[in-house]
Amino acid sequence: MPQIVDSHCHLDFPDFKDDLDGVISRAAEAGVARMVTICTKLRELDNVRGIAEKYDPVFFAAGTHPMNVTAEPEVSVEELVALAAHPKMVGIGETGLDYYYTAESAEAQKAALAIHIEAARQTSLPLIIHSRAADDDMAFILKSEMAKAPFTCVMHCFSSTPELARVALDLGFYLSMSGIATFKKSQEVRDIFAATPVDRILVETDAPYLAPMPFRGKRNEPAYTAHTAKVGAEVMGMEYADFAAQTTANFDRLFAKAAAWRPA
């Protein structure tokens, strides 16, 4: 069975309480060999980290989600760098900008994003970006920060404009395809990925959210990455096995720490 990676999920969320063994098992049965569970509130990091420590296929990333910046203690570069010493912490974030729900905290979000970018530089771990209804500011910040010093990045659950996609790709970043790409009304998203170099695409669930067709409206889980990847293969005009192999290679290139990790 072709092996794929769920590059972004939230296994610590209550939706998975008492079902993690089943979730991990079903992922393996679907060919999802690895997954990255994402911390969105650092006060909940112990739970996120504990999941990665319990299950060999699970890695984690840590940061403060842009919608949480005003409710959470401000994180420092030094704190993120120290957390990254953990052998299974493989990314910084998710961070970013969300003006759809929380435009009132835009300045605080920008400040937090700058902190996460610097932590990504210092750790050489990829930045995991959430961007919604903030394309102009996001493009400006990413270009400005890259001009200061380089860092790597994935635009998670990409469903923004072709213009932001082009900025991200021109900077050497990756776009991650979620279940949104399987929705009937998401042709623009599919067109963006069709125009993206295949060596810059990752796949993800963002579980428990955004379940792909035919599970839309239900709880999402890492096993469903396969359904998004099948649509990705169709969009790129590839065989599923080839698309799975390519996106896995892309993940290993970006998340090099995860690729190098071996069980004790």
C-alpha cells in the first residue's frame, strides 16, 4: 500500500478522547505511516507531546495559533527554541494571521508571527502557517522576513488566493492540501494546486476538522488523508502511488527532523 503522511492534525482535541488507539490503527491501515499533531496553545503542550511520545508514528509541532494570541501568555523565541530540543518536535506553529474571526487582534498576531519566524530560523525547523482573510499582510510579512534571513515554511490547509500561493512558492515554501480540495465548490483551490510544482505539495487532514469527501461534515481523522491524496493525484494527473511517494518525499525534505528520527 502506498505510504503517505498526514502533515497536520490535532490529536489532542477532545474529539479523539478515548479513541487514539483506533485512530492510529486506522491511519496505518489506510497507508498513513506518519502524522504531525499540532499544538495551538502552549499550556496544552504536555498533552500534545505525550501523544507523540506514546505513538511512534506521531510527531508534534508547537506554537500559539493566531486566534489564541490574546488568550495565551506571550511565547518567546527562547521558549520555542528550548522546546525544540525534544526529539519528536519537528515544526514551529501553527502560527500566522486570522482576520476572519479575530481581526481585532491583528497587531498581536503579527508580533507573535515574528517570534515564531525567528524561532524557526534558530531551530531550522519548518514554520507552519495558518492564514485566513489576511493575504496582503501575510505576503508582506513573509517577504520582509525572508529578506532579513531565510527560514522554511508550509502554508497549511492552503485555500487562499493564487497571489498568496505565488508569493509562498517564490519564497521556496510548500503548500499543504487539505480536505477542502475535495469539495465540489473548491475548483479554485484545485486549480492553484494544479499550477503548483508537485515537489512543493504536502497533504494533511487538519483533523478533526474539514473531513474530505465522502466524509464531509463528520469528524475527520488521519486515515482520511488518503482521500485527499487521491484527489491530489487526479489534480496533478498522476497515479496515486506516485503522488503518495512524491508528497512523502516532500514531507521528508521539509520536515527533515521527522525523516531522520528512529525509535529508541
